[in-house]
Amino acid sequence: MKRKGVFLLLMIAMTLLLTSCWSKKELTDLAIVSAMGIDKTKDGRFHLTLQIINPGNVAGGMQGGGGSQSPPITIYSASGDNIVEASRRASGRISRRLYYAHTNLVVVGERLARKEGLNTLIDALDRDPEFRNTSTLVIAKNSTAADLVKTLTPVDKIPANKVLKTLEFTERKWGENVKTSLQEVMKSIESPGRGTVVSGFRLVGNAQQAQKLDNLQESAPAATLRASGIAVLKQGKLVDWLYGKPARGTVWILDKIQGTDINIDWAGKKEAIAYQSVRQKTSVSAQVKNGKPHISIHTRVEGDIGDMEVPVDITNPKVITKIEQSVRKEIKKELRVAIERAQKNKTDILGFGEVVHRTRPNQFKKLKTEWNDVYFPKLDVDIAVEAYVRRAGLRNKSFLSGVKENQK
């Protein structure tokens, strides 16, 4: 009898503890948001543009009855005095609950980023328990965030994935862009004396054409999305755009280069040899001399020869040494250009202040209030570069060298 009482008590306890799926969310009741665009209207309100996935169209392609086609995404937008109000107002335009757990892209319009900055909108995104801080943040270059979010893209059915994959591969292969999460932006803004870098994206072509299914039915789409430079943020506001060597030099100093191509001159011909970096590591150290901070940068690069447009005897060790010296000189030049550009903007996007803070925390307390405007622009920086050629592809002897010999 006692055992039966214990068993009954155990069953009652299990009934109370096992409450089943009390917080379940049916997929048919959710509108999965893949990307969010944030702009500011002329009357000062936030304009939210939501890219919502059409699950059936993504799974089975763009299909529909009677020969019609439906896009893989649907766009809903609304405005409000803040991000929360705009999101709530958008719920009046859709028959499902907005679900932000899969929102992996946030696009901010250039006008909003330049005039008001990101600080006012980050709090709402960070406060929402459903929204992920790992979402990637980009800034729309020369357009609104709405135009980017509304663009239909070929190959990748969901446009948000197109942006994310483009950033991932261009960072890996070229190095003039950097994939930055919302969490990383928050840390940079909160860090004393630190600037922030965020990749830019732009719409190439007609914005109206980009929203039509006809744009996906052409082998060469009339409108598409493209990675475009690096945005420099000071205290959360956009102050400059970096392209080319300043952009790549910045990514290099931040030690986020995964791979790139360095072209060097040879035998009087411009950019005659292509050097492909394979492994690279950059370290930054700081010292304080006579009350003034001093920065040292050391970069080590290993790579392969990818292309030679002039006859070169790379079996000669002296030639390889000369190529390595030219690569070092070119990389050092790019790093110097990036530093000078950051100092001109009076924005420490390179993280030198953090290095000084880690090395000399007590002394940095005296410098941090005027770091960007006084100390950083006059900072002395030493650059040391090591570059090595490891391989030459499938051939040692240049094809052009063979052609030249046969013509003699």
C-alpha cells in the first residue's frame, strides 16, 4: 500500500513537471524574417522593410498555378517612431506572427547611418530576446536599405543569403570587405576610443527592375547586389568609405585577411606578376615612450605565384628573393595608406587604442578621452612585413620564357 502511494505521488509530480509544448509555435502561424532593412523617413520616423520567406516557393522553385510564378520572398514594410512600433505596425499587414529568430541580415540605409548613426537602433535589436546578435550588419551604399532588401537575386533564391555568401567569399578571396556581426559593432562602439568598420553593399542597376521576376529570367540580370567598400563609423556614425588599397590595408591590420592577390611590377611592366596569399598573420603591439604611445605592426605572409605576364626565371633563388622583396614593399605600402587614411579621419578603426589599453591600462586612462582627436592622428607606427613564395603552381618555367626561347 505504501509503494502504491509513492507511485501515485510520483505520477502526480511528473504530470505537473511535464507540461508538454507550452511555448510551441506552429510553422503555419509564423512569418520567417530573413532580412531587415532600416531607413529614416523625411519626417524623422523609422521605416522598416522586412524580407519574409515563402517556404513553398523556396522548396519547389518559383512555381504557381496557371503558368504564373511567385517569388521566394515577400516584402512588408511599415513606419514608426521607433523600431518596435514599426515592427508592431507591420503585423497589421500580414496574417502571421513576425518571427525574427532567423533574421541573419540587417541593412541600414546610408542616410540614416550618416546623419543619425546606429546607436539609436541597436538597443531595440539587442533587447529583443528573439533577435540574434550574430546577425550580419551592412550599410546600403548610395541607396536606401529598402531597395537592397527588395531586390530579387539569381542563383541564391533568398536575397539575404546572397549578401551573406558574397561577403564570405570576397573576404576569403579578395580582402576588401569584412563580414561584421551586430555584436561586433556593439563591442566596437562601446570600446573607448575605437572606431567601427562595416561592409557596404550597393544595388547595381534599376531599383524597380530589381524587384521584378523578369530580372531573374535573364542570363545577365539588369539589376543585382554587389559588395562595395568598407564604411567607417565614428561614435556610431558613418564618416567615410574605404575602397581598394585603403580598404584591404585596413582588413590586413585587423588580421581578418583570409586570402588576396598582390600584383607587383617586373621588367618595366606594371603589375606583371600576381602573388596569391595563402597564409597570413598580423600582430600589433604597443609601447609608451616619454608619455607618447608607439605602435608596431608585424605581418607575415606566405603565398604562391599565380600569374606572370613577362618571362621570369623562377628557378633562380635570387629571382624569388627579389619577388618576395617586391611583395613586402607593396604590402607595406597598403598598410601605410590604411593608417594614414584612418588618421586623417581621426577614427581609430584599426584598434590601436585597444592594444595600448591592454599594454598600459593606467596610462591609457589619461589618453582615452582625446585618443581619436589628439593622440591617434599623430601616432608613430612601425611596419615590418615578411613575405615568402612557397609554390609556383603546376609549372616552374614560365610559359612566356619557353616562347621567347623558341623564337630565338
